[in-house]
Amino acid sequence: MKKNWFLMFTLITALLLAACSSDDSSSQSSNESSGGSKEVESLTYASLTDAVGLSPIMTNDSASSNVIEHVYETLFERDAETMEIKPLLAESYENPDELTWVIKLKQGIKFHDGTDFNAEAVKYTFDKLRDPATAAPRASLLEPVDTITVIDDYTVEIKTKYPYGPFLAALSHSNAAIVSPTADQKQDLMKEPVGTGPFKFVSWTPGDQVVLEANPEYRDGPPAVKKFILKVVPEVSTAISMLQAGEVQFIDKLPTEQLSRIEGMKNVNVEKVNGTGEYYLTFNFSRPENQDPEFRKAVASAIDRDAFISKLNDLGVRSDSVIGPQVFGYQDTADNAGTPYDLETAKELVKKNGYDKRPITLLTANRGNFVLMAEVVQAQLAEAGFDVQIETMEWAAFLDTARAGNYDLTFLSWSNVTADGSELLYPNFHSDNVGSSNRAQYSNPEFDKLVEASRTTTNQEERLTILDQANRLMLQDDAVVVMYHDVVTAALSNDLQGLILDPTGKWDISAVTAK
């Protein structure tokens, strides 16, 4: 009898312990997956903006990329720790000559629609990306490509028009991710993406959320996170409150003014890495008044970047250099090569040229530090005598408006996903890309030649020298005023681990598990 009571007591105790360890209010599960990692039933990320679309070919914004980078994959990827480029969908590559790239592909990989990943899919994707009729925002990634030839099912040969130093970096960009040709011809990938990645698309409710699920057939084994929700939470203060309450488990791009609050939360861990991204003020060069070098000098002289960075709580790196410290092509001697802050010079130029009589529209996005930059710079320009009005837009409308050149001044950012200076300067400032990725509408023949030279040699030391020259030319031209270089931040629920935070600002939750 005593033995039976003991067994019953043991059974009841075990059931109670199991019940206590399962919290119905939590979205995480501590079940062991087949690979031994602890599964996470659901992970929710709070996104301040909605995706513009879900096709790697037709988008070029971070909110869309956060989805795309978990659904799709590229031929190559950059290691988040070493910043070295390594194969992903590719198995290997070789250069028989400086214009030829022969890429061997991994075999046995399928798209989420069950079709095969192969050389035909690579050719289809790249041909569409570079076709002028597609009007892809990042067609510039493959601008150097001359021909793409399928050698066999798992070998593709790409010939370039000239030696192209940053080619592998370009192929590691999320906008060069490989799509399913079958799916692309059958449906709208902007709404229903189909890739080879660790997560499969489930649904997108515009303005609300995107839902992904673990790909059970993923070649490295399915992620421990079973469901991944990217929830649109337009107000950052609301996102932070949801993080504290456990309603979301992950946020990134932590606002400087809320950093101490987030770091004080007992249920989250904050992660930081120096980043490749940058934020800068630029001019609409399609407007004649902005082509006046004294106007640009007056604006640059009026902006106190040190005063602005002091408000960032160590989440910004100060450098005038357009090419940042984490990006190939950076030289520390360019840190102070821009026009220095000089309020008196700014005032003199404003008075001399009557710049105070012209109203100026400062376009900004309604996210993160964009609003802070706009408010600080508006006040600084007003002190110099400028008449500046801020126009704020949500992210997608902001991108369209800037691309169309409907502004006087604006703040832009670039995540530098390839971490290569050529792939910063060419899409953003080369005249080839006016009307698309060159939202500044900047056109300078001397600068164009330098950027082209930086891309058409595989001699990396030579590229460093050329990129430095192009960088300094932009600074002498006051083409931009670099506000700061990024420190990448994220806050993750402390019962989770394994987040990969990349200096480029990207992140990967496919390796996240419960602790």
C-alpha cells in the first residue's frame, strides 16, 4: 500500500512540475527538436514598418529584406564574424580568366514549391534582375554581367564585360537571391514568395504581419523556431512595451533615447556590433539651386555632427568618410575630410547669397533616428538662417518620393550589405542610377570614372586607392553630409539564444533556440 501511494505521489509530482514548466502565456516551447535543440513554437519580431514587397528582384528596403533573407538564399554569403565571403547555394567557383566565373552549385536542393534549384533557376533569376524591362531597384548588382550560360544542371558560367572586383560581394546581396522560375511565372512573388531558405511563406496581411513557418525539408535541418511572425508595430514605444510584456520576443534598431530602459529590462538581452550602415543628409541634385557649391557648403557648415552624435548614447560612430570603418575602401585619414562645422561661415554664406529667402523642404522617414536627425538639423540650419520645413512620410512613400526627386534635402541610409565601397558608391551616387537607387540624383563625370575604375580591377590594393579618391571627391563636393555610421543593435527575450547579428544590420533567427 505504501509503495502504491509513493508511486502515485511521484506521478502527481511529475505532472505538477511539467505543468509549472509550461507557461501558457509564453510563445516559446522547451521541447527538444530532433536535432537536440530546444524548439520555439513561435517567435514574434516587431517591425516598425511593413514590407514593400516580398520579391528579392523587385524590392530594396530593409523591412522587405527581413522577410526575404529568411525565405530566399543567395549563391554566396558574408560571414557575420569574419566578414569573409563563402558559398551558400554555390558549392565552389573558379576564375579561368579575369572575365569568367564558373560557379558549381549544390545539388539536391528544392524550392518551397517542390521544384529543383539548379543552373536554370540561377540564369532565370539573374536574367530577370538585369533586364531593363524589369526595372529592378538593384539591377546595378549585375550591371557588369555580359552573358550567363548553363553548362550543365549544376554549373553556370558568368562572363563579365570587364574585370569586376566586387562580384562575389554582389552575389551575396539579398537582392541577388535565387527565385523559383516556376513560381515566378505562376504567381506574384511580391505577395507570395518562394525560395530555398530555412523558412516558408504562410501569409501576409499588409499593415499587420507576415507569417513564416519552418521549412521541414531544409537541407541543414528545420529551424528550431516553428513559426516566425514579423508584426508591424509602427510606434517604437509600443514595440518596446510589447517586448517588456513578452508579446514580442525580438526588436532591432534600438532607439537611443530608450536604450537605458531596454537595457534595464529583466526579460531581455541587448546585443550590439559596430555596423556597416550609415546615415547621411544629401541634396536633390536635379534641382538647379542645389547645384550651387556655396549652398551646399553653407548647409554642411551649419550641421554640427558631434552635437547630434552625443544624443545617440554610443550608438553611432563619428566619421566624415562616406565609406565607413567596417566597409572595404575605408581609410581613417578620411575621418575628418568633410566640411567642418562652422556656424559663422554658414551664416555668412546664407546672408551673402540670400539663402534665407528660399523655403527648403527637408524630407524624412517616420522611423528610428530619421526623425531625430530631421529635428536636430532643422534647428541647426535655422540657427544659420535657413528656412527649413520638415516633411515626414511612412517608409514606402518616402522611398518613392525620394526616388522621384520630390524634395530639396533628405536623409538617406545605406546598410552596405555587401560591405564593399564600390557597391556603396555605384548604386547611390553614380549617374547610371539616377531615377532608381541614386535618390540624390547626383551626377559627376569625374566621380563616375573613379567609381567605374574601382569596379573594373580585381587588384584589391588598387581598388582601395581609387575608392579613397572617390570618397574624398564627394566630401570636397559636399555631395553628402555623413551624420553617423551605425552601431547595430537588437534586444531578444532572454529565454532565447542563437540570434546572428550582422555588422551589415541584417539578422538571422534560423539558429535561434530556447535556452
